[in-house]
Amino acid sequence: MSALWGLLRKEVYHILRDRRTLTVLVLLPVVEVILFGYSIRTDVRDVRLAIVDPTPDATTLALRDRFTASGVFRVVAVSSSERPLDALFRTDTVQVAIEFEPSFGERLARGERAQMLVIGDATEPNSGSARQSYVNAVVQQYESEQAARRGGIRIVPEFRARFNPTRASANLFVPGLMALVLNIIAALMTALSLTREKETGTLEALLVSPLRPWQIIVGKVAPYLVIGFVSVLLVLLEARLVFHVPIHGSVTLLLAEGLLFILVALALGILISARTSSQRVAMMTAMLATMLPTQILSGFVFPLESMPSPLQWIANLVPAKWFVLIARGIMLKGVGIAYLWQETLVLAVMALVLMAAASHSFSARLE
Amino acid sequence: MSAPAIVVRDLTRVFGAFTAVDHITFDVAQGEVFGFLGANGAGKTTAIRMLTGLLQPSSGSASVAGHDVVRETERVKSRIGYMSQRFALYDDLTVRENAQLYGGLYGLRRGEIDIRMRRMLERLGLERAERSIVGSLPLGWKQKLAFAAALLPEPSVVFLDEPTGGVDPITRRQFWEMIYEAAHGGTTVLVTTHYMDEAEYCDRISIMVDGRIAVMGAPSALKREAGVATIDDLFVRLARPATAGTA
Amino acid sequence: MSSAVVAEDLVKRFDTVVGLDGVSFTIETGELFGFIGPDGGGKTTLFRILATLLVPDAGRARVLGRDVVGEMWALRRVIGYMPGRFALYPDLSVEENLRFFASVFGTTIEAQYQQIAPIYRQLEPFRTRRAGALSGGMKQKLALCCALVHRPEILLLDEPTTGVDAVSRREFWDLLGTLRAGGLTIVVSTPYMDEADRCDRVALVQRGALLAIDTPSAVARRIDRPLVAVSGGDRYRALQLLRSLPQTRSVYPFGESLHYTDAREGMRPDDVAREVVARLEAEGVSGASAQPIDPTIEDAFIALMGSPDGAPAAA
């Protein structure tokens, strides 16, 4: 085993002495979390609201107050007719408009139905639907209060964004971020490390030795497993401290699943390096094969449900998708392995298949 | 007797505290084949870079083909040819495309380039290589073609930086015959090489040690003076006590 | 005592290019054997097959009595291999490189110190220097140390002197001589013809075939015609002139002189020399002199090689 220790020690030297890469590895989790956490917000906040109220009365005024009081909306225009709306939307002065039917309050008092039109700027579909839900929420709240005041027992539907009551985007991003960071560390760095040996010509010398291929692979890859694990810890710590992202479920389970995902990424890195002896090519392949799918097809930023079904099907092949599901489950829903065993099984199978392929591809000879 | 093709006076180049080239002085006559020898790190490459206008001297002067390397750098570049072992021709272009590229860089017109290129290929017996991708040709052909390319714009001075690495002895000789022919036609050739036997092909050689020129002269004269049989022996004797480049 | 290396009809093809074309040879234990030839001739391919890195398409090879294909792992323990371009880690120090290669073979620098001392002592002052910052000669010595540190029974050195200055090259061959004196079998490849003389036996390699296998002096004597060195006078004109003569078998520059062989059989060397000078003078090339000389390996190579691009040698 001294050979394996020798390999590990050498790999650590490489990592420590490559100052640039080291900086990236250390800063990566920190920077990514901050960047994503602060810059990308799909939170709904400060929505500019226009009110069209042809016959203002106590009810419409009460509702209008509710919108303002919710903290989500900001009334920027009030009008008694629709006419100004077109211009307001086009100049982006207004994002949502609410139009009350004439004699809104009177109708309600008489027990009739009163209509309220919600008009939204749909150029941002994600925000559009979020805004819509908020409008609904405000109205429902008002309605249920009114029903309670009038007496009578009614089943009051309540809309609340379950598991993510504040719908804070950080909660949603963190699992995906972990996957992204791990892809870079485990897949990209491993691929680079192996192809670097080929480029310097040292792989040839390593092969003509008692070292078996599995030993070479383990020696090269183990440090990145450790670094990946530490990065996951860092991301979680940051998410907790800076963004107050909750971890309702078992941290141990989360870390274990993280380890499983790291193994998948490592195997991918080895596979990529087996096909090329150029570091540049390895890097591009790693980016295309791991980072791009993670960013787009894992449900991390873009919801999978809004994608066409062929893409959704392809997304099933992306390991990050499963990890994001698992991580979100543990962190936000607080569920355990009983609920997540299927997704875990998928990841485990992926890990086994990829590792088998990787060890098969790493030849003991030069061809 | 025409003016020397290369005139170097006290040429010096320092990098921080390290003096790479230390006040070297020499002339090279027109049509001469001059061998510029020295160990790795002795200063050869730095000196060549200054003479080809790629690096500014720290002090001293040099003129190549009648133009000062500092004040008329672009003129110098237009009058010289250059070939090195590491780069000669683009591997993924054909011979003709390479010739067009080189010729174009020196301002030659397409028609003229084709004429000159065909003449050279004929002389080398490599006519059928015109449309071949350079990367697919044997090493020996590539080197000869690279030299031909350097000669295409008919420069008055050609700098060859370690041009004959790794090829078989016959190809190396054929290459040197090309050099002789060029020199016979009036082109001045400055060659650096670490094959000491090739040093013997030159009219005169200089050996650089630690940035200075240790010896200079005709190979036969130098050997006689030092009492050695080959230039290799002479080189070993000079280089052994050197302080630079030992570790 | 069985031979250290036995190769029979080794063939290796790469796509359309033939790397090795039916190569056979034997290397005895304790020999310093050289494969001499230019780039692209097949030396590296051959070394890789012997080092168990490549599998031949046809033919067999046994190193230290073991088959290179079937007994790969047994061989990898006992071969000391130094690939071309020095397999060293540029960002690790001299000591770290050596320590690493020692650990890979399950040993330490300390345990093997005596073995590598003659070479390592020259490196010790630079123990902590990064391998990437070493000169060519130093890298060469370090690479040799790394190949030796596990006490191999045979050394395979692929172009260890390429690109290194003349002084270091000489020192390196001195080191090899010392190792050989200790009984180690050493197989070296090199494109430098003059290094051939330092081997016990050599094989000339060109385009995947062996042109000759023998002691250096025997190979040199393969030239069966007198060889004359012509010096002085206008070399270029002399060359052109002699080449145009019908009785010239070959003439080429060689160092300061031209080497000339005559196509006619049975001529005495002095007569050839005299005739050459006379011919040159007659055509206006004055000041030339000629004397018969003993051929070198390089002369033999040129004679055996024929045209560099294809046509076989004029025998």
C-alpha cells in the first residue's frame, strides 16, 4: 500500500502547488453560493400594481389596502377606466393590473358574484405566475376573513407555498449549487489530473510499474473526493449562515447522498480522461457533459415541468437532476430515505455503471 | 569587397540581474555560412532574437542586411528569413498554402509565389508534394520544405535555429547542401546547432559560453589551435567549467 | 545463461503506417545495446513493446525470460523504463520525484541509496529544486535515477540524450558505462551516431527495419569499398563535381571533409585518393587533398540506408 500512499501524497503536492487551481477550488463554493444567492432572485417583491376601479366603494378600497399591506405589491396607478393600462404596461410602469367590475361591492353585498380581472405582464412567465398566485392569496385571505366575520362554518381554502413559505430562492438553489460545484471538482478536476499525466508523459512511466490501474485511479481521484466533500460542507454552512436555508432532514443522509453523487462525478471524470490525452479537450468535454446539463436540465434553475417532454426524459439521464430532488427533499421537506429510496437507487445504479465503465476504459497499456 | 551582412558590436541583453548576452562582437560576411554554437542557456537564442528584431538589446548595436536592428526593425524583418526546429510550416495546410502564406507576408504576389515555389520544389525533387498536407509528410521533407519556405522571399540573410533535429544522416546532409547552394547564390546563413559535426560544415563558427563569445574562427583553425580532433572536443573543453546552465 | 531480450519477427502497424516490420534480435545479459536511428524509424514503438506498453500485431518478445504480453505484471516489477522526453513531474522537487518513484515500487530512497549514489550525488545539491527548473542534463540524470531506484534487472532508455547538450551527453554515457560494469543489462536508443561507439553492440533502425546488428566496429566495416576523405578547396564545387562523375558511388559532406566512395571494385585506397585529387585539379578545383580513412557508423548507416525516402541502398 505504500505505492498508494505515494500516489496520494504526490497528488496532494500537485493540488497544493497549482496556486491558481487551488484558489478556484477553495473560492468556488463560497463565490457560487453568494453569486446565485444574491443575484438571481425569482422572489416576488415590489410588484408594480395598477388598479382600475370604476366605482370605488368600501369593499374595493378594503381590497386595495390589502394589496398594499401585503408588502408584495406597490400601487403605482389608479384609474377609473382601462384606457391608460395599455400605455402603462408597454412602458413597464406597471407589472400587474387589477380591474374591479363596476358596482363590485354592491354585487357582493347582494350575494351575487363579483368579478375581478387580473392582468399580468407575461413577458416573464415565471414571475408572472408567481404574481398571479400572490394576487389570489390576497383575495382568498380577504374572502375567508369576510366569511368568518359573517359567521358560519366554511372550509376555507388556504394558499400557502408549502415547504417554502417565503419562497426564498436560496432554498431552491442550494441543492443545485452543490451539484454544480461537485461536478466541477469531481468531474472536471479529475479529468484534468489524468490527462495532465498523459501530457507530461509520466503516465507511461507509471504504467511500467507494479501499480495496477485501479490503484492509479484511486490515487489520483481520492483527493478530489475529499475536496468535494469539504466543498459540500462549505456550501451547506454558507447556505445556513448567510441565507438561513433550513435543513429539516438528516444532515448525515444529505452528506451520504452527496458522497454518492461525488462518486458518479468522479467516474464521469475518469471516463472523459480515458478518451483524450489533451487537457484542453478534457476540460471542454467535462463542461459539456456535466456542467451544462446540470445548469439546464437538473431543475436547478429552470423548472423541468415547463420543458417539452423529450427534454424531460433526457433530464432523467442527468445525475444532478436526481441529486437535486434528493437534496431538496432532505433540506426543505425533511424526509428520509423511506421517501427517497427510489432516487437514491437511481444514483447508486448510475454510480455503479459509470465506475464499471471507467475502470474498463482505463487500460493497463498504452492502447 | 562588399559590406558585411551582419555587424554586431558589444551587443548586450540583461534580464533583471541576469546577463544573457554579454557584449558580443562579430561580423558575418555576405554569402558566408556562420555557425552559432553554444550550450542551452549560453545565450544563443537571446542573441538570435535580437538580431531578428524580436527582442530589444539592452545596449550595444547590430545591423543586419544593412539595417539597424533597433531603429529599423521592420526593415530588417522584411529582408531576412527565419526557420526554427519548433516551427516551420503549418501542419494542417498544404505546401502550396504555406508558400502563399509566407510569400504573402513578405508582400509577394500570388503569381510570383507560385513560380518561385515550383522552382524550389523542382530543385528538391518534391514536385508531387505541392498539394500535400504538410503534416502527412515525412520529417525530412518537412525540414527541407521549411527551409525552402524561408528562402522563398529571397532574403539576403537567413537565420536557422536548430534546423536539423532528429532526422537521418542523409537528410541532414541534403539539408546542408541546400544551405551551401543558398550561400553560393549570395545568401548569408547564420545557423545555430548543437550537432557539433555540423559545425564543421560552416565557414566560420563562434561558441558562446555564459553569454560571451569564447572562440570564433574557421573550424579547422580553431581545432588546430586548441589541439583537438573535433569541434565536439573543443566544445566540451570550453563548456565544462561554465557556471551558467549547469543545474 | 539465457539472453536478456529475445525478439522474433515483431510487427506493429498504426493505421496505414508500419511502425515495425518484422524485427528480430537478441540482447545478452550484461550488454550495453544501442538502437541507432533517426526519428520515426520505430525505436520508440520497439521500446514500448519491450516495456509491455504495446502489444505487437505479430511476432513475440521475451524479456528476462518472460513473455512481454503474457507475463506483463511480472516484468513491470523488474524493468527500469525511461520514456522519451523524461517522465518527470515538473512541479515536484528532485527529491519528491525520486521518492515517489521509489514508493511506487515499494521501496525508499534510503534503502536504495548505495545503488543510485554515483548519480544521485550529483543531484543532491539541488534536492529541493523543482524538476521543471532543471537543465536538460540534470533532468536526464534525475530520470535515470528514477528508473534505477527500484533495482531493475534491465534498463530500457528511450532516447535519453535527445535535446541535451554535448557535455551532459558524455557524462550520461559515462554513467551508463559504470552501471554496465556492475552487470546491469542496458538497452538504449539514440539518434546520435557518435554514441553508437559507446555500446557493446548496436542495431541500426530505419523505417521499422533493422539494417544491421553487430559491434560498432563490425558495422562500420560493412562498407566494402575504400572510403576517402577529401578536404580543402572549394567544397561546394568539389561536391558538385564529384557527384557528376560516373564512377562515384557516393559522395557527401562529413564534418570538414567530403566522404567519397568509388563504384569500381578492386581499387586500392591510395589510388582512389590520388585519382580524386587529380580529377578535381583538372576541373579547376585546386588545393584539395584526399586520404583513405576508416569508415564510422555514420558512413555505414548512410551506405545501408539508401535513399531516405524510399529506394533501397545501392549495394
